[in-house]
Amino acid sequence: MEAVKGRIRAINISEKRGTEKREVASAVLTEGEGIQGDAHAGKWHRQVSMLSGDRIDEFNERGANVESGAFGENLIVDGIDCVKLPVGSIICIGEGDAAVRLRVTQKGKECHTHCNIYKRMGECIMPHQGIFTEVLTGGTVRKGDSFTVSYPDINRPFQAAVVILSDKASSGQREDLSGPKAKEILEKNGYEVIETVVIPDEPARIKAELIRLSDGREADLIVTSGGTGFSLRDRTPEATMEIAERNAPGISEYIRMRSMELTDRAMLTRGVSVIRGNTLIVNLPGSPKAVGECLEFILGALEHGLRVLRGSVSECARK
């Protein structure tokens, strides 16, 4: 796909989180950190936020009357619709050795507390139209700088996220061992693990995390661990099915079949496998040993399915 071009309309920073940003003429971006002097800089995946100028213009035409930085956005850009960029896209600002390079890491974000704009207009565009990036190559960016966007390589390594469901581990009463085990095996098999999160067995929280990781971060694979048994708190399969768009039952059926060779208690696990968008979500049991065994069962064959979801290969039948 041909690279697209755009221009920086405004640069905004703020010293404190949760406040509107002020416009500056230029800013220094630090590799792996973000914008110097901005409260959102740090070693995480949401270092620099971006919003399309056209989206702000449309919002203002409806009477919002917001100024640069009102949404907490770092960069306002013209020439592209930010939210349509795939995660993994590279934004190159400037040219040559002085070029600054950003990588798109997330689309949109959950709004936990409605801002003044939302209270006045009944909506806010940043949670749905904004994107977030990380700084790959630092340097100085200026208002009016041009940039190009190149789309991610379709044959890039798969990105995976690990979600651990445990009341005790999320509250610090027990050390999580399943997450590190899953991360170790996934990385050994060539996956880039973009997040490992530990949350309680709450269906609403489970659904929110799965939606965020599939829609916002566009992970190729999400592996959950825990909440698949008979306990009244074990609701992971139900929460997973509620956010699913398509079912992929063969994966979990195979996990149970292979696990039955090791223990007949495998019949009691209720994990499911589903597809949401281009993301495959697989429920695994809660123990580190079971997580390791189940991943080893499926990772070999999983690659083809993930490539079909990504569009790098087509379906093929055995001859």
C-alpha cells in the first residue's frame, strides 16, 4: 500500500495529566519516552497522542468551539484520518538523519471520567478518533512539519497479549506465575508480547480488556488464563463469548482432547476460542503448568490461522 502524507497543524503539551494541553511551536521527542516536558511521556505504549484536524473542525462546526489541546492531544495533523491507520503504522516526520519516527500502538481509549467537553456536547471525539504512538527515533518536531505514513509489513511478527483472571493475584494476595509462563513461551515462538495484565474475575472488566486489546491495540492473539472452571466466579468463557464476533471451537476442543491424555480433569475446563475483528482470543486454564502445556499444543498450527486473519495468506484445503 502506498505511503500517505500529511502535515502537523499543532503541537500541544501539558505538565500535569488530566489537564488541557497548551500549544507550542516545537517539541523535542525522546526515543522510548515521548515529548520532553509532557506529562504523558514515559516508558509505555501511549507516549504521543494524535488527532486529525478534520475531526476537530467537524466537531467545532457542531458548536463545540474547542481550541488546540482541549482533548489532551499532543499532535493535531492534517492530511490523514488518524483512526484509520492500522496499529503498527510508522509515521516519519521530516527527512534524512533528522527524521523523527513514531509507531502507532493503539486506537482510541476508554474514557473513565467524562470531561467538560463531553458534559457540554454529550460526546468527546478523542476516545474514538484519537490514536497513540511510541517514539522509535527521537528529534525535534515543529508546527508545519510534513510527514509520511507507511503501513505495517504484513509479514511482521505476530503481537500477543496475555490476560490473567485472578481475584487473588490482582489484589496482590498471590504471585501470578501463569502470565510470565505464557509470555516466555510466546516469545520463544516469535511473538511480540505487547501487554500482560492481571485483573479480577469480573465479567465487565474481562470484556473491557478483551475489547481494548482487540479493537484498540489490534493484537493478533489474546491468551487468557483462569476463570474457566466450575466456580461461581469462573465467568471467563461467558465474558469472552459476549464480545465475540465469530466462534473458533476447534482450538479449545483440541486443547481439551490433548489435555485429556494427561488428566481426566481436563473435561472440566470450559474455555472457549473466538474471533473478534482480526484478533483470535483463546481461553486457557489458570495453572502455569496447564498454560505451558496448552500453548505448546496449539502454537504450531495457530500460525496459519493468524496469517489468514491478517490477510497474508489465503485459506487452503488439504489435497
